[in-house]
Amino acid sequence: MSDLPESAARVAAAARDLGLAVEVREMPASTRTAEEAAAACGCAVGQIVKSLIFRGKTSGAPWLFLVSGLNRVNEKRMVEVIGEAVVRVDANDVRALTGYAIGGVPPFGHATTLATVMDEDLLAHDVVWAAAGTPFAVFATAPRDLAKVVSAKISRIA
């Protein structure tokens, strides 16, 4: 793992600390978008885990949404899911909260502890792929294992 970039090595270490057995891989092509990631990983776009950061509109509390690559967060539905409306944060806030840049945000190992909601559509797959710290690093895992280690609330997102 020492040949991984520092941010990807941090994700690999965080996975080990959580007891999640994954192999962080650097891909030859970008995995920055769900479509690019699916092409690089040889999987369906719906198997890509997008790690999206929002804040509660009233509380300002940060939230991590793990979303299928096919879906978008239905911000109105999030009122039912987390109890308040949400607003998307900017790239600087994403980096401050997670320690990673947009396009490489993993589902765990963040600078800040984030309450997490996982898209129920991800559970339709045996394997999903998530970013691992850089726009070229990814790992595969079972979605239920991922939900467990991040203590995610499972919900309809789209």
C-alpha cells in the first residue's frame, strides 16, 4: 500500500481500522464522476457510490449522503429523512469536513465525524465501488458491509 498516494493510503488505513477488508486501487483513467468511475471499474453506473456532503439548512450540521451513481439527492425528501432541509456545501467546505477534494471523497476516514445516510438503491448490488481519496483511486465492497461500518441510515434518496 506504500505505493498509493498519501490520501488513498489514508483511506486504506481507515478501512482497516473499521474492519472493512478492501483493496484500494489506482485506476489508469479518472474516476472523478460516476460515469468515469463506472467505465474505469467495468461496472454499472448504479454501482458507484457518490459521497456527497450537505449541511442542514437550519442546524448547519454536516451530513454525508452515499448515493447511487444513477441518483441525485432529493433535497425535499431529506426533510423526512433527517428532519430538516439540506443545502449542498462548496468545495472548500467539503475539503474542510472530509480532508479530501471533490472527486475523491471516500465514504469514511473523514476529518470530521459525519452522520451518514445511504441510498437504498445501492443495496440492490452485490458489489459497489467508492472513491478512495483521489480522482483515480477506488475500492469495491459489499454495500451492506459499507453501511454497517459507517453506521448509515438506509433511506430512499432520489
